[in-house]
Amino acid sequence: MIKVLIVDDHRLFRSGVRAELGDSIQVIGEAEDVDSAVRAIAEMEPDVVLLDVHMPGGGGQEVLRRVLGSGGQVRFLALSVSDAAEDVIGVIRGGARGYVTKNISGKELTDAIRRVSEGDAVFSPRLAGFVLDAFASSEAPPIDPELDSLTQREREVLRLIARGYAYKEIAKELFISVKTVETHVSSVLRKLQLSNRHELSRWATARRLV
Amino acid sequence: MADQKTLAEPGTAEAPYRRMRRRMDGRLVGGVAHALADQLKLDPIVIRLAFVLLSAVDGVGAVAYAVLWMVTPREEHEGPPPSRDWSQLAAFVAIGVALFAFGWISGASQGGIGMIPFAIGGIGALILWQQADPDRRREWIAGGTKSIRKNRARTLIGIVLVVAGGVGFLIAQDELQDATPGLLFTVVVVVGLVVIVAPWLAGLWKELQLERRERIRQEERAEMAAMVHDSVLHTLTLIQRVAHDPREVARLARSQERELRNWLYQPKQDADATLAAAVRRIAAEEEDAHGVQIEVVCVGDIDIDAEGKLAALLKASRQAMVNAAKYSESQSISVYAEVEGEEVTVFVKDRGKGFDLDEVPLDRMGIRESIIGRMERHGGSARVRTEPGEGTEVMLTMKVAKRD
């Protein structure tokens, strides 16, 4: 049983998610702002936190900073209605292990939570598109080649995600195992979080559309 | 309680009549002008200017000031007397001296009576100005400053020309020597006026800026309100009316969501200018027409070319979306458009029932003509991958000359 904490400032949405999640997931609590979220995470020790990006008191990024900054081991899955690149890239770089939009179906969300709880990354097609876009716009040579560019295989996986393929379909398409697909995605996530190449932040700023 | 309040605040409107008193704070000489200003609800500057102006005319102002000073009681003041605004006092003295000298040179003050109408006229104008509606006064000022700001160079040249012309005229008439003191004092008067009025003008300017900012904010709010009203409220009403039809409700909600998202997160793009914008628009239109969710992801972007290659690609993409929406029975369609170097690729994928490509009858124009044929005619290619039960993916590729 995966223990999940829902952090969102909309009560209606929290109860909606609670109702939609499958039997393999146990919702152990809810929080509605940054302070209560940080408190609840410390008290309840959930496996996965479903984290809203926009919230009073600093938003999801603030929760990530305070929890992960003080050495917390909990895993975060960002959940938002926002399509803005800086929100998406922002929470991923803040430490979330995945990003899904709120119109995701209950089954897909259950799947995503399970995957995050196992330490894997969850990329929506849109996030994959953002990452491809960010890493593609490389006029300057990478500073750290290992972190600052994607391998051919990672690029292929991301493109298939962006095209709407599920992990299983990607595995079949590339003749690799689902586990290998997950490894590639996790590796992209790590690069996304650790790379300090200028393009990433500059790209996100240039796409700052709000 | 009420009585006490009235006593404590004699200046409030409840008091029917109030004796004029000279206050210590804000006085320049004896506090007479300030007291008078309080009583008449005018700006003290107006009263002071009036006194200075009248003093230049046979000293009427000075006499009046002295008389008022004697008959007006002083208001109780606790603590050390507040310091005077010496710079303002200096400015008034300068104006007074200049006016006096001017009157003496031009002989106007000796004429005495002749100047009084002018003095009274000046005071009247000042009082009028003072009493005018603040908004209207601001309009006057704004109109003036605006036209000056707009034509700063022209105004400057005009002033220089007038001064040069005047000086030249006086030299030609050999009267420059005589006129010099008069001109000098005129300059002093003008500078004095500027010194007095400057802080007030600055305050006015700041207020104007504030007002402009507030107006911009209000316009934004109005645009937001119009947007919410025209689309969101409208859609909510429609949803209530078709509540019995879940498919229609979903379609309405989805199209409204898309519209709001575009408004919030997408730059204002011309859908006919770039590929990504055009793909998004086409997906939105087909989503509306068929009630199927279409997710669009774009990587990179390119301007629509003139030769019509991308237009053909877009038409083929639309046909692929229409096919998927109509025949696949899939709940959602994924569209991925990518620009990489000179190659533009569009994928349209569904997870529907799929079909056997070989069994598509020859007269079905959808795939053969509108997609594959069209792409090949424009130098591109199209590939269809499908199997019964496995969904369908259409891949469209087009090479375009890289510009910029």
C-alpha cells in the first residue's frame, strides 16, 4: 500500500483525487498550503506527495525547498493545471520526480504514483516536449557534456513520450525492456535537475509566457 | 460627548463660525496670510502673493498686513516655536523687491490708483484658480505640460527667438540701457514664482503618474472581466442547458479550458504565421468539431513558408486528425510536431481500433489522396502505421529550406 499525501489549495480537487485513486493507494492526509504541507510531511511520512504547483505561501517549489532542503527523503509528484514552461521546469528542478497535468485520468494517476514511489520518473508528453525543446536549443557548447546533453537513446525515449506512447509501447518500439525505459527517463530527470547549463534557465525564462 | 468633540475640533464643519487665528506652524512672517488662507479655505501661497502684489502698489498690502496682524489673535501653541520656511520667505521677498523696483522704474506705482485694478484682477485670478475644481485644474495643467513636452524643441526655439528679437529691438532703438533693470527684475519675479510653485507642480506630476498607472491597471482588469464574461460565463450557461448530454458538456468544458489556457500561457500568435501555432489551431478546431480530446506537443518552431510546403503538411495533418477522430473510436489523440534543422515532422497518434491498411478501398480518399498523395506531391513523405486493435500513427515529414 502506497501512502499518499495530497497537497492542493482546492478542497474540491483534493476530494476528487481521493475518490479517483485506485485501491493500491492509501491517502493518509491532505494539506492546503505550504506550512501545513511541510508539517504534515514531517508528521505522517508519506511515500509520495501529490504536490500542487500554485499555492498560497510560495507554491509547490517552496514546499520542495523546505522539505528536500532539510534532508527529507519523501518523493514528490507535481500536479498542476499550468502549462507554463517555467512552472513545469521549476518544480522538476526543485526536486519533483514527475509532472502530470490535472486532467490526467484516475488510472494514469495511480500508475504515475506507483512509478514515483518506486523511485522512477514520470514524464507527461508535454514535459517531454519541454525537455526536448530546452536541450535542443544549444547554441553554446555544453559545459559538462555528461550532464548538459541528452544521449541519442534518451532523446528517442523522450520523443516517443511526446508522441503519446506509454512506457510499454516505447519498450516494444525500441526493443528494450520497460525497466530500461524507466532508467532512461530517470537519467533525463537527473540531468534536468543537476545541469546548470545556461540554456535551461534562459529557455525557461524566454518561454515565460504568463 | 458631542459638545466636547466640537470644542476640541473647532475647525470641523459643525462649528458654524470660527474666529480667525494666527497659527505658529506654517507662518512665514506673522502668520496672517496663513490664518486668512485657513479662514477662506484658500492656499496660503495665493494670499501671500496677493499681499506682495498689493505691497508693490503704494504699499497697500503692507498696511493691510500690519492691520490684520494687530487685530488677529494668536492661537495657543505649545512647545518651541516651529521654524519658518526661509526659502519660501526669500522667494516672496525677492518677488516683492522685484515688483517694487519694476513699479518704481515703470512709474506704475507712482501712478498709484492706475495699478490697483491690475492688482485686484491678479488676486481675483489667483482665487479663481484656487477655487477651481481640482480635476479641472489638473486638466489645465496636464494639457499645458503635454503640449510643451511634445514640442520641447519647438518651445525652446520659440523662447530663444522671442528673447533675441526683444533684445535686438531694444538695441536697435538704443533703449537697452534703460530697459536692463526692468528686464532683470522680471527675470527675478519669474524665478521666484518657479521656486514657489515647483514643489506643488512636482506633487501634481507624481499624482498624474499614479493616476495613469491606476488607469492601466483598471484597463487590464476590464479586459479580464470581459474575457471571463464573454467566454467563461457563457460556456457555464451553455453547460447547464445541455447538462443531460455528457458528451456535449465535455466538449464545451474542453473548448473553454483550451481557450483559457491559450489566453493565459500562449503568446499572442498569428495562427497563420508559424507552424506550432497553426498545428495548435487545427487541433483545436478538430477537437471542437468531433468532441475528441487532442493533446498537442510542439518542439521547435518555424515560420510558414511561401512555397506552400508547410501548408500541405498542415492540411495532411488535419486530415490525419479528422480520420483519427472519426474512425478510431479513441478517447484521445496525440499530436506531436517537431522542427529539427531542415526537417519538419508531425505525428498523429491514436489508441483506437486501428485498421488493415491493405484493405482500405481504393476510393477512400482520406489516406491515399489527402495524406500520402498530398505529401508526396510537395516533396514530403507520409507513413501510416496501424494494425487492427493497435491504434494508428500517421507520420508526416517535410524538408524545408532553413531560413534565418
